[in-house]
Amino acid sequence: MKTSERMEEIRLQLDEINLEILGLLSRRAELVQEIGELKKQKGTERFDPIREKEMLDNLVEANPGPFDDNTVRHLFKQIFQASLGLMEEEKKALLVSRKKQAQDTVIEINGVRIGGGQPVIIAGPCSVETREQMDTVGAGLQMQGIKLLRGGAYKPRTSPYDFQGLGKKGLELIRQTADKYGMAVISEIVSPSDIEMSLDYVDVIQIGARNMQNFELLKEAGNVRKPVLLKRGMSATIEELLFAAEYIVSRGNERVILCERGIRTYEKATRNTLDISAVPILKQESHLPVIVDITHSTGRKDIMFPIAKAALAVGADGLIVEVHPEPSVALSDAKQQMDIPEFNRFMKGLQESGYLQGVSP
Ligand code: PEP
Ligand code: MN
């Protein structure tokens, strides 16, 4: 037989052996899964180091070569770990993940469905400032059919000397405005001890970027039964955002809306860098609705319209936009808020471009 023919023959045999090994590995994995189930019923630990050592010793004892004992140990250790990993994988899947729930979570607030295929607009000023300011903005937003009113009463400001928000008085003002104009209230709560009190005023509890990993706040928000708008921390990974959402959902509050609001990078042209890819990734990984804050991510009014279209094009379930009757005198984020005529033009543009009808990415 020629060398090339013999090589071909060996290759065919190797292919066959590979398939046999794969078949055996799969059968082994199924048995491991079954034993895992039995252990679960009995309440015993899945990983059994004594049993594993016994199996390795038996294999080394039976080792016919040409592999040395260490290699045999190493190879089988990998197989054992992969089987254990299979069980861990099932256990590890987060409640917020698509692995646990395939269909989208739809959150209904004030007759508006978030995550139901039709994008929503959440609008309002950065901070609640005065009754007049809220009334003017409420009236302007109502003209555009806005049903979800945002406005901060507790403002987590970088400088302690900047306006800190009106606190409870701010919550009262935004509630009154929302009631007058038939809207729901979304407002940030910064302290775990204020969650309970806020239930009388807000329809959605906002947890801001700076508090995304305030675990006590997350736990408290998980203990109540109000939807939570959870913003991504400016230095948080997508995975960390999902874990933060898990804190809330694992306590029984299943209505969480995720929000991409830009992350901190070296780029100075925008206030933050909008991580547009986070939107389809979050939509793939999680069943929770995902919205984009186009105001805080860009900090620039001149690019808000194309950014809004981009967010909706990649599958965002909605947008947050800051609108103030007189942005130049706003007590916070004066540069980035739209005034009412600007917001009207923005909405007209979105309607005309068809993006508000819901597009599939
Ligand atoms: C806000 O939405 O009011 C806010 C402070 O945003 P962020 O937490 O994303 O900075
Ligand atoms: Mn703001």
C-alpha cells in the first residue's frame, strides 16, 4: 500500500474515532445530568471531589499508554469540568436572561406598553424646579401625546454646591402636573429609605447611573411592586447592568426597564459615549425592555435627532429626552435640554421618518 493511501485510511479511522468519542462524551454528559438531578432531589452537593479522585485513580491504573498518567488525568479532568459546567450553566442563568424567559417582558404604565414593539417617549425636565415650570412643560408635552413624564426631585450632582433637587416637594409637584395632564411619573430615588415614601408619588422608580451598583437601593426597589427604570452606570459593563437588574428581579419585582445612557470614554465631543451596541446586545441577552437616554448620553441637542433614529433603528423600546420650558435658566443640565418648540420639531421629525411606528432591527 502506498504511503498516501495508508494516510488516507488512517484519516478515515481518526474521523470515525472522533465521532465515537463525541458520542461517548455526549452519553456521559447525559448521565452526569441525570445524576445531577438525583443529587438535587436528595439535596446533596453536585461536585464530589472524592468520587472524582476515585475515577481519576481508576483511569490511571488502567492506562494502557501511549499517554503518560498526567496527560490522562488532565484529559479526564477537562471532561469532568465540562460536565459540571453544564449543570452550573443551567443554575447560573439569570432571571433577567432570555435563557430563563424567551418572550419579551412588556411593562404597562398609564396605558403605555414599554417593550411591546411600539417605541415610547419619556420626556420632561432634568429637575423639577417650580410649579410654573412643570405646568408649562406638562402642557407642551401633552400636545405631543406624551404619557410618561420625567423630572428629578432628588438630583445626584457632581458638586455638592449645585442644585440638589426639591426632594419630596419636587415629587409632589411632578405628581400634580402628571395628574393634571394625564401622565405617569418617572422620578429618581437615591436613598433606600425613600423608596417606600416614593410609592405615593411615582409610577416608575428611576435608579440613576450613579446608583446602579447601590445594592441596598436595588434591594429596596426589588422589595416593592412598582416598575423600575434602571440606568446603566457610566463605568458599568453590560453584564454588570444585568446583574444590577437581577438584584431587583430576584426579590420579586419583575418590572424592570433597562436604560443605556452613555458610558465614560476618552471622547470629549459628547458628554458620554452612547454605547449603541449595548441595545441589541441587551435585547438578545435579556427579555427586559431597553430604552436609550439620548440627552445624557450625548449632552448635545444638535445630534439628538440622528441619535434618536439610531437608537430606534437598533431596537430600543423607547427614548428619554429632557425638555425644559427655558433651558438657559434651568437649575441643572441647562445646555442639553430641548425647549418646547425644539421638542415639537424633534417629534415631528421622528413621526415623519416612521421610527415611532416601531421598526424591526
Ligand atoms: C437623570 O436622568 O436625571 C440623570 C441624572 O441621569 P443619569 O443617572 O443617567 O446621569
Ligand atoms: Mn439631566
